Amino acid sequence: MGSLDEGHLCVEIENGMKLDVSEKEPETIAIEDAVKVLLQGLGEDFNRDGLKKTPLRVAKALREGTRGYKQKVKDIVQGALFPEVGLHDGVGHAGGVGGLVIVRDLDLFSYCESCLLPFQLKCHVGYVPSGQRVVGLSKLSRVADVFAKRLQDPQRLADEICSALHHGIRPAGVAVILECLHIHFPNVESVLLDSKHQGWVKVLVSSGSGVFGNENADAWSDFLGLLKFRGVTVDRTLTRDSVNHSWCPSSSSSMSKISSELVAANPEMVAAVASILRSLGEDPLRKELVETPSHFVRWLMNFENTKLEMKLNGFACGISDLLKPNGEISSRNNKQMHSELNLSFWSQCEHHLLPFYGVVHIGYFCPKGINHLGKSLLRSIVHFYGFKLQVQERLTRQIAETVSSILGGDVMVVVEANHTCMISRGIEKFGSNTATIAVLGRFSTDPAARAMFLQSIPDDTTSQIL
Amino acid sequence: MGSLDEGHLCVEIENGMKLDVSEKEPETIAIEDAVKVLLQGLGEDFNRDGLKKTPLRVAKALREGTRGYKQKVKDIVQGALFPEVGLHDGVGHAGGVGGLVIVRDLDLFSYCESCLLPFQLKCHVGYVPSGQRVVGLSKLSRVADVFAKRLQDPQRLADEICSALHHGIRPAGVAVILECLHIHFPNVESVLLDSKHQGWVKVLVSSGSGVFGNENADAWSDFLGLLKFRGVTVDRTLTRDSVNHSWCPSSSSSMSKISSELVAANPEMVAAVASILRSLGEDPLRKELVETPSHFVRWLMNFENTKLEMKLNGFACGISDLLKPNGEISSRNNKQMHSELNLSFWSQCEHHLLPFYGVVHIGYFCPKGINHLGKSLLRSIVHFYGFKLQVQERLTRQIAETVSSILGGDVMVVVEANHTCMISRGIEKFGSNTATIAVLGRFSTDPAARAMFLQSIPDDTTSQIL
């Protein structure tokens, strides 16, 4: 099947504009080449529909997502300092002198330097003005974003935002608190053995300068007092030393033997990621980046195509034994609706090589003579189709078809997911999420059955995974 | 006092980059000139610090915020259609055939064509694929944004998004639901008379094509079934005819006589807004835009400088009578802490001519011999300082100073606000909000008193105003 779009001389870039291919920079081309190596390593054909533009998309997203290397804080802050009189010394603090100013709940994302995956953060920034200087409020967000758009570690990110604002505004002090969320590293082996894989690594870091230089300072009490009622509670003992090892799950020692072997067996993939780091202007030999290529390859290999097919075949062979009907096929009226809700999944978007994750809800009519399907079997089906390069629409259909092939008919599948590509690329829609539906058999003709199943899905299921 | 920033040859634009003034387009210059007329009409000196760059900021923000006029949906969608097989006809719906795909909770903003103020919206888009075509998920958001970034009315916006996606994807049908929030039009007269001014006008609109063409279609049930648990409840009777009058509070008939006179007395301001509409590429004679200039001027005149000073003086004269201590001044230990929480306010950011709004919390120590200040008095003080061109830091200080001048001392003021400029300009940080503190007298030296007051402020006060 041919690609649906024409016009191969032009390629789409993030903002919906067109870019002539001849304008591509060498760094972009180098990243594209590296992504092709990675796709091959995953057992994929990078010329197949769906993957054709993936190398360019990944290159654009990575370069855009690390644009902070080229931005200067001075350019952002300098034009946005306003003289604002404050209270007289000795009387109190407010306005341009000593009255704390806080911007809370800034949604940002950054790239983890340990594994090259994006991570999400809520940023809270405060400063105490001095010298009758206040800064435009949006600049606090813009400055934070300059440092977020680099390969980062949470504590360094907090320190860099704090230091840059301190030098840019020259206030009495700056306070920064970051709530960071890093996707966990699932892998096929562990999720099949252990259904309770943790979804997220959370870490809270802080950084302070000037009147916030000492974590026992009164200024911190005021800052935390105002953050408290935004759902943030900070341990007063939190200092920049409290996070002294990498938070990234890729650097944990629990890397399985199978994963290690997979990485070792694919040196060309590791070299490709190192080349991406160079193309982003980083030094792959920098201490914190030495292991990054193998961490990223380890993550990617969860979604290896061939491994998945093999396992699925092995799995499918065993199913028929489990499901022998203990009698004749029941009539339609003899069936009961069953449902299994909130089966968590992880997958990798084939358009952007970025994770998407969420929950799957499966509803089905089952003849009375057969026990309903076990949760672990359905979970296995979900994981088998999740752990490959995917799109949500196909994932939904494949799960429905497989469940249907087992039960011979009436199946409905709803997938609710958050897509990393919706926050870490141009549109940055942090609150959005996606739902897809597949309906087979009776569900495709019976609106009442669909409505009954939809009503059984609890509210706000996507937020449960956070 | 001189401006703190140097380099007048360069001006800052939204993304933190610099732009040479000589590159300014004639439309930008025309809007700048119009904004200067508006500032003069407000009794302001557009050369004062804080306002110097306001004309350029407003021009840049308005042109950026209406960039949708120049964008083409075809450019966005065409490169992002992917072939994706679906279920066989007759078996069911999923994948590229008939399986509903929904993207929920997209945060967007648009400009109200009736008053030129930005309004916020949550957009939910769904489509039923056909012809084995699916579209990249982010494109649903990008297409919606093309039409949001124009002067709009909610129903037309929904219809345009729906129609554009239908023609771009050629699916079996498209459904769009928008939850729109429009700032209310407060005015000095009404808020002083009536403390309960409504903060927001909310409206929910929908639009459907193809299988969603009939509001009783089964496809709508599925779509609404999936939206239900995202907090959206849609009346099934909702159709495009149900919102048959403008939702904008500026077009309501309750415009006060004083407001009408103010608008009539400032024809040069009305002409300036009409010129802005022309510079954005709109026709000020288009039916829906004919009244827009006077609506916008009416909004702006709430923040007229001279009117405010006059009223404040009149108000201040009356205070001393209210506050005669009925005995000698009490000693410090004889004072009790009082607080007044969640006093709502509206103000206008002088950097962007955009509303900011939220709540003020006031704490003070009051001699035992004096009754604590009445809520209505404090509310009046808040409104007096809110209804002018402001920055939040100054608003906080002015309220504190005024309360202090009445009580002679120990005052703490916390202002929590949402700034329209944080969502309707480049950074688009929908979830963020800002807090500022002013402390006088005992509060500036006693951390325990500050902590006690901060703890008395309830959680999540900013969301109460929505």
C-alpha cells in the first residue's frame, strides 16, 4: 500500500509549516541516519508506511526539544525588567523590595540525560525582588524552559534555573522547586511475571540562592507556605545533596541479564545513539552521558519486533487448551457480558519513537458454559501488542481481534492513553489524552451494549496511572 | 526613573528572540499606534516605564494570536494521514474503519470576535476513520488551533474545526465539543454595589459531520459515553441552534448608562480598535464585528486611570470616620489577628492590556478597642486598586499600604492570580498561576505570624473563581 500523502519534496515540520528537504541541516540528516539504524535493530523496515517519516520526525523533535543549548537567558530577561517601587526599608516587604513573587504549576518537559527519554515536570519558581526590579511573569517560565530544553538531571535543572534567574534579575534570592516524573522502564519479562510494574519514578528537587541559600531560611517558609495549598509538600530537610544518585530507572542495577545481552548484541544501535548525542551538540564522553546510549537501546529493545512475534506465537499455542468449551456453543441470549477494566499498558509510538501508555478496558459476551477469561490472560494479550512499535488505533484493533478469536465474537475494547509525543513536541498539550474504540460482533450493532460497557468504565482512568 | 533595559534598537518578541525594529511590518506599526491612542484614552502616559513596550507587546500578541488566518489545514493534515487497516466490514469497527478515535481535553484559547478579549476553551475532537486512513493524533489539536487563532464565536469555531477535519481526513464523520470560558465584564459601579459579580460565562457547543450529522446518531452516544468520564456532560438536545445569541457579556443589554456614555465620549478609541481589526486582516464592517470596537473600549474603560483616582479620593475621605478608635492605641500584645480571605478581584495587566484576576487574602492585627474592618471596606480597597492598569506586585503593595494606613501597622496581603497573558501568548501555560506577598510591620519581622496567616488560606483558592 502506498503512502497516502504526496509531495515528497516537502516535509512537514512541527509547526505545520513546510520545509524544503534541501534546507535540512547536517545534524538533522545525521540523526535521521542514526534512527534508521535503530529501526533496523528493532527488526523493522524503515521504508514501511508509518515509519517512512519517523527518522525525520525524531530528528526534528530531538533538535527542537534541545533548543535550549542555543538560547541565552540574557536575551529573555534583559528586556523584561521593570522598575517597581517597593515598601520603605524597615516598614515591610512588597512590590520591588522584598515581597515574594511566585509562579506556580508551570508544566514543562525535559530530556533525561541518562536515557534520552523525555520527562515531565511541574516547576514552581519564586524570587524576592531587590533594587526595585521586578521581571515580567512569563519570563520565569521562559527561563526555566531554556534549561529544560536540554539533556538534564532534575537537580542540575533546578540549580541552573535558579542560578540563571539570580544572575538575570539580581534579586534578593531565587527559589525553585521541581516535581519531576520519569517514565518507568517496563520490560516484557517483568510485566508478564509481575503484574504490578510501577508506572513512574517521581522526584522532588529544590534549589535556592540569596535569602533562599539556607534551607532553614524564613523565606523558604513563606515560599513553601504558599505552595502548600497547591498540593506540594516539601520536606524541610530537602537539600541538593538528598538526590545523590541518578533517579533514572535505566541506571538501576536491576537491569536483567536478557536486557544486557540485547544491548551487547547490538553495538551498531549503541553507536547510533552516541551519534545522536553528538548531533545535538553534546559530548557522548561526558561522564553522565557515557551510559546513555546503552540505556536508550535497552529501552527500545522492549519493543523489538521479532521478539514479540515469537512470544506471541508461543502464547497463542497455549490458549486453545485453556478455552475448551465444556459443552455446545451457547446461543446469543445465553451469553453474559463480562468486562476487565484498567489493564495498564506501555507502548512505543512508531511515528515518533516515544512512549505512549495508559489503560485498556475489555468487554465481551461469553457463553455461560465457559468461565470468563482470566485477567492475567487478557493482560498478556495487552502486553504482547503493546510491546512493539505501535499506533493506538492498531493496538486497539489487534487486542479486539485476538480476544475475539478466542471467544468467537462479541468484543469491545477501549484504550485510553497519554502520548508523550503530545507533550514533548510542538503542541505541548499536557492535559490531553486519547481514547480509541474497537467493536466486534454484537457490540458493532447494539448501541445499548456499547453504552452499558462504556458506563462501566470508571471516571478519569487515565490519571490513575500517574 | 529610567528604563532598566538597554538596547532600544532591538525589541523582544514572543519566543525570546530579538527582532530588529526595522523589520517591523506595517500592520504591527499600525496596531502599536492604535494601542497608544487607547492608552491615552485611559488617561495614561504611554512613555512611562511599564507602558513603553506595551504597544509593541499588544501588537505582537494580537498578530500571533490570530495567525490562524494565514494557516492552511491542508498543509497540516496532508503529511500526516497514515494507512491503517481496519476490521472487515460486517465484523465490526476498529483501526482504519469505523473505530472511533478521540482526543480529549485540549487546552486552547481564542479571541472573542464580539469584544476582542481572549477566551479559554477545552476542545474534545473525535472522528470515525474510513478508507483505512487515520491521522496523526497531534494534527487534531493543530487543526483546532488554526481556527482558534482567529476572531471567533464558539459555535462557528466548532463548526469550522469539524468541517476542516472532515475535508482533510475524509472520515465517516467528525465530532467536536468545545467547553468555552469567557471572562465576565465587571465594572466599577456593579462590583461596588453588588459583591457577587459572576466571574465567567460558560458555554458548551458541539458540531458534527457524517455519522455525527444527526445529534441522535449512535456515534454521538459512543462519543459522549467516552467524554462522560472526563467530566463532560452534554445535553443530548444540544444543537447548533441552541446558542442563537452571542455569548459575550459585552453584547448583553445590561450595559450601564455610564459605560455607554464613556464609549460615546471616546470616538478616537473606538476608531483605534477598528483600525486594529483592519490590521489583523479583518473587515470591521463584518456584521459580527461592527460593535466590537465599542465593546472593547467599554471593557477598557473599567480601568481608566483618572476615574479611579477620583473615586479613591472620595472613598478615602470617608474612612477616617469609620475607624475612629474608641479608646487609646492598644499595645502590640493587645492586638488580635484578623483575616479576610478570598476577596475576588479583576485587573488589567499593563504590560499586555490583558485581564488578570483572582483572589486577595488580607491579614492584619487590630487593636482590641477597634472592631475589625468590614469585608465590604476591604473589598472596596481591592477593587479600587484592581480597576486600573496594573502589575500584580504593585497591586499587592498598594492594598497593603492602604490597609496599613487605616490600621497603622501590621498587615499582610497575599494575591493569587491567573494572568491571561500566561495563556494567550507564546508560553501558553494553562495551569500556572501567580502568588505575591506584601508584609508590613509585625508581619515583616515575625515568621510565625506569616506562617499562621498562610496556613489560614484554604487550598486551591485560584480554582474557585472558575
